[in-house]
Amino acid sequence: MTGEFNGAAGSGLTVGELFRTRAEVQSADTAIEYQGRQTSYGELLDRVARVTAMLAASGLRRGDRVALLSRNRPEYVEIELAAANLGVITACLNWRLSPRELAYCVELVSPKLVIVEPDLAGNLATSADGLWQTLEIGPQYEHLLQQQDARQAPIVAEPEDGLVILYTSGTTGLPKGAVISHRAMIARSLVFSSELCIAPRDSFVAWAPMFHMASTDHSLSTLLRGGTVVMIDGFQTEPLMAAIERHHIGWLVLIPGMVEALSAGMKAQATKAKGVRVCGAMADLVPPHAIAEVTELLQAPYLNSFGSTETGLPPATRALIAPGHVPERLSKQQSAFCQIKLVDPSDQEVAPGMPGELAMRGATLFSGYWQAHDTNAHDFRGGWFHMGDVFRRNTDGSLDFVDRVKYMIKSGGENVYPAEIERVLMSDSRITEVAVVRAKDHKWGEVPVAFISRREDSITEADLLDLCRRDLAPYKRPRQFNFIDFSEFPRSTSGKVQRHELEARLAGTTTAGTSS
């Protein structure tokens, strides 16, 4: 054998290249189903080519950002795929945020173009200094699309280029933009298929918002494999049940707050699943009896998962809860294709049975937070990504979740950090102290509850609700306001408010001692 081996020939794959290859092979198969309309792989490839040309004509080049504010619809996927061809990063904006929060997310990524669904445009501030253009999905978008050449242009993206930016709540109260590369998305697709036993043609129902990793990750992964993406604009029982009856589904995403509603709908309509390989997510936040009921109805195991936007489904997403089983413990199983270790505050590995923060390495990891050098240096210290979640490894190798290093509330699949809510409430000068804690909730898993001390009684719960409606997305707003005296806040020796003491007060109990 002669000649020089060129390893780069097998290492340069991008999402755009893999989609183009799959679409050419399966051009007649259905790629997207939306509101009764089916789009074939060939048709989607044509539209992606036109959107690619349109973005290029708008001046977008490799490394630029396009911000996307839209509900679930086919255009979402074609914009992500078109941007991927150019090496442009799609910043997936959360349309549930307040105008103030959205403005911060847009300004963080400095996009050249903002693409918006018409009825969401009012929530979006215009660029006063003309730094970005705005394009509305609808007639304007379609007109520009039809003017473009549908020829397949060269793909200029590289594997480590950013593909999407997905926003996560920051512990300081400000969102962080997690950059997911082409490399990470392709690795996630492979891990999903392996760990969840997803078949090449399995369908995926994208009902969760596309600004979430669940829908964006799995929609793109499904299109790279050759399956059908069924797009639904949010949790709607009837369309979701229809999809369950008509499609072989690889992973049916279920999150706290909708599991029991789906079960009730399926029982009322006598819905029969055509085939679901695995359902669910975040088992810790779903009542055990609800897990048993929905898995029995779907005849599919429930995914006892632990991952994040930053990691994808790893690091601990191998455990499944059998159909009809009421789980008594929710120990996790480490996923393949990643390394994890549990460390103490000095980043030394802890002994089995001892609690430690979970640190991970693997190809599915994100590239870091956008424009957050100090945070990235801290979270990726030592070459490992530190998740901020404490686990304990059992003698059988399984992992038990202990707590979060940094206090966070998981409400219906959304990450809610108390600091963000506290900052909004403390903006009123009549308030002297605020502490937001988590409370168990039958529907959403956890919800925020606020303890407040005030300088004067003139500020009422109605005033606080108005304040939260103005500056916070609905899922972040406290479900309850408890007015207490400043001296009643339980504190450590260093003066920090002890949130767990307040949680205990909500539950009608007390806890002993304080810590620093």
C-alpha cells in the first residue's frame, strides 16, 4: 500500500453535510409533518438551499449569529440547517421571556439578523443603532425565499463551529448562552441512538419549544438519521395523541406538568400507541404513580434521565423504569461515551458513598458559554465540565442525586434560579429582604415561593404580581408570597439566608442547626 494517509478526510463532518447526504438518499420520504402538511426530504433540502442563499445575501458569514424568535414550525428547522451550512450560529430565543429578558439575550449574541414570528415581534426591541436587520416569518420570508437560487452551495462550516446557542438561566439571574457545536450535535445524535435504542426511521414529536435542547437536539438528530419530525406548537393533547397513534416514536419527551394530562387524555380517548421505544425525562420531578400510569398506557419504559443543555442526555441517562412500575428509588446509570467523576470543593475525587459534584468529559459537551470567559474557566477547570450538581455513587455503580451546588428550581422542565426573581423583587425600594425557595408542586414538580420583608405595608401581593408580570416570564413568577419580619430570615454565621430552613417552614417543619 502506497501513498500518504490523510486522517482529515474522515474528521470534517458537519450537520449541514450529513443532512444534505441523508436528504439526497431519502428525497421522497417525509422529513417534517406539521398541521397535516408533510414536507419531504427533497422539498426540505430545496428550502434549506434557498434559506442558505437568503442568509448569505443578508450579509451573514461564518461565525456570525442569526437570532430566531419563533414557536415550533418547519421554518425553525430550515433556518437552523441553512445557518449550519454557512457556519452561522442560530441563537434560539425563548419567546416566553419578558421584553427585558429578550433584549438581554439578543444583545448578548449581537446578531446580524433577527428572524421573528409576526405575533411575537412586539416583544422584541428594534435595533436603535441598526446593528441588526429584522425579518418576519410569513409573506416577507416566503417572498425572499422564492427569489433565491436553489442550487446547493458549498458548505463552509467546520466541525467545531457553533451550530446553535441555547439559553440557560444563570445563577446571577442573567441568562447564559450555551454554544453547541456541529461536533457536539453529531455526537449527541449517535449517543441518543445508542443509549435509547432509537432506530433510523423512528419519528420524533417536537412539541416542547424548539428553544429547548429536547426539541432542537432531537429534531436535528432525527433528520440526520432519516426519520420524521412531527412538529406541534406546544403541549396540545389532541395532536400529541394523534401522533402517538400514527407514528413509531423513538423517544417521546414527557416533562413534569403534562404527564398526568396526557394520561387522562389517552384514557378518555382510548388512545392506542403505535409504538414508543422510551418516554419521559426528569423522573425525580414526576409523582411515581404518574410514571406508572403513563408507561402502562404507552407500553414504554420511562427514562430516568440526568443531563443538561450543556451535556446533552449524558452523563447519567441509561436507567429505565419498566412500564406500569411505581419506582421506589431513582438511582441513575452512567451513560456510555462519556467520563464522569465526583469531586469535593477542592476538585479531589470523593470515595464511593460520599457526595461530590459531578464533573464530565465527552464529545457531546457544549463549547462553553457565549462571551463568558470567567465562567468557562471556572466550569471547565482541569479539563472537566463541572455541572454544579451533587451525586453519590453507590456500590453497584449507580448514582443518586443529592442536591444542587448552586440552588436552582426545576419547574415543568424549566430552570429557575432564585437570584433572578429576587433581583426583580428587590428593585422595589419598599422591600428590605427577599428569599425565593422551591416548593413541591403536584403538576410542575417544583415552583418558586417568595419570602419577603418590607419597610411598609403599602406594598401588597398585587403590587408584587404586577412587578413580576412586567419583568419575569410566567414560569419564573412566585406562586406564593409570604410576608415575614426581617429578623425572621434564618441565617448562617456568615449572614447568608438559609433557604432550606425556609423550605422546611413551608412544609410546616423545622430543621436543626445552621451552617456557614
